Amino acid sequence: MGSWRGRLRIGAAVATVVAGLALVDVAWPSDLAGSSTSGATSSGTQATASTGTGGSGSSGSTVTAQAEATASADPTIRLTVTPSYLGLTSLVNVAAVDLTDGDAIVAGESLFDTASIVKVDILAALLWQNDGVLTSSQRSLARSMITESDNSAAVTLFAAVGGRTGLTEANTAFGLTETTVGSSGYWGLTQTTVSDQIALLRQVFTDDSVLSASSRAYVQDLMEDVIDEQRWGVTTAADDEDEAYVKNGWLARSTTGLWDVNSIGSVEADGHTYLVAALSKGSTSLSGGVDLVEEAVDAAVAALDP
């Protein structure tokens, strides 16, 4: 699960973190944590970090982040760290939000190819554009696109949303500020960050969404029905992998032969509900990429485990 271990003392609004590397920042975009449109960083809450002078490579160094909050202020903890802080390489970024108590972590803000995780975005855009009303043909294609990762279905539905222009418009509505839709019909080469993927997941899994309740439930049902062969990635952190919501993406780049491997979704673990996104590149095999992503998912969820 990586080298990170955290202890959150929510009542005192204090997080004490023991790790091998220093904390880079203590901050979290307001659209990624909390459940209200006003944002989780309520007035009076300021997070600060002290790393000491021991150096980032010293084993067992302690980093303390304390929220300077009033009794009525939001006591949740939001951490922004480097991937190495979680014992990960720069080839993978991960973000997780605990919807139960609002705690959140993001490790890395690099751009990655989406590969097939963009199919959730395509379906969400189609539902948003059509007020949740799809034709029977579109619903059949959507099922194949999400549960089996069917590329032909994705091509048809990507065209239905208006291609790059239509998906970009939807992403603006969804609050995705760092995502660039792939050009020339190459939807799988859309570039995104883990933070934007969490923002997309919030559209699918929370009430703070421009999608209707029925549209959200529809996407959730399909992500829960993903076929067994593709139920890896974020499912590794779930108490019951069969009940996890997941969409994965994998792509061997023709220019390098190296793999992009990604996973997004929602899981239940130890009584908490998590949104998780892990993006990776540069693996020499699909299986190696899956291992890298699952290590990142485990590390992020462990970091938020109360």
C-alpha cells in the first residue's frame, strides 16, 4: 500500500502524518472536497505545514498539518503531496476524496492520456445534453461502452455529443478545467489530471452535479456492471470488489510501446465512501500498469483511512 500512513484527529482538526518525504503543500481545490457548492474550505479554516529541517529524504520524518479553525469551521483535512510522498513514482498520480467526512488527498497534477476512462465523460456529456433522455440505441451503445469498454460504441457516442467541441462544452459545465479533449477524433488521447477526474466523479456520484438524479444513477449502474475482466484498479480498495463502481482505461502507445493505464470510480471501505482516480503512463506491460495503479489506489485510500 506504499509507505504513507496518516492519522486524522478530526475533532481537533489536526492531521499528524508520518512519512519518508516532506509535505509539499496543504491545500485542496474547493470543488474536489466537501459536498456543498459553497466549497469545503469554509471561512476560518487555514491549513499550514511544518516540515522541519531534516530534509525530504530522511526516513521516519514527521510532518504535521494543523487546521487553524474555529469550533464551527470545517474540520476536514485536504492534502496535496508529490507521488513520492506516498511511495510512488512520477509515472502515476492519484487522488481520493472521502465523501463520508470530506477528507481528501491529491498526489500529482501531471497530464495523462485518458484512454478509455473518457467513456464516462462521454456518457455524462450525452446525458447532460439531452436532459437524461437517451434513445434505445444510445442506451445499448452506452452499456457496451461502459461495461465492456467497446470502442466502436464510443466512436458513435462521441460523435453524438458533438465530438471535441461538444465534449469540451460539457466539461466546462462539469468543472473540468485541466482536461483537453483529443483532436481529430482521438478521444482516447484526451489529456486530463487526477483532480479533473475527481471533479467528473463528483458529477456522477454526488448531488453537487449538473446531472439529474436519474442520470447519475444510470451511469452508476453501468459502472457497477463492468465485466469481471475489467474490474481492477480502484476496486482493490473496496471491501467488496463486486459492489465497486469502476471504469478503467488502457492503451499501448504506438510511438513508444509503453502503456497508459488508468482507473476511476467509487468504492466502499470500512464504512466510508471514496471517489478515487489513478492515472499512469510508461509501463512496459499492461499488468505492470495495473499493479502500479492499484498500488497508488491503496496508498491514497490508506492515507485517508480514519
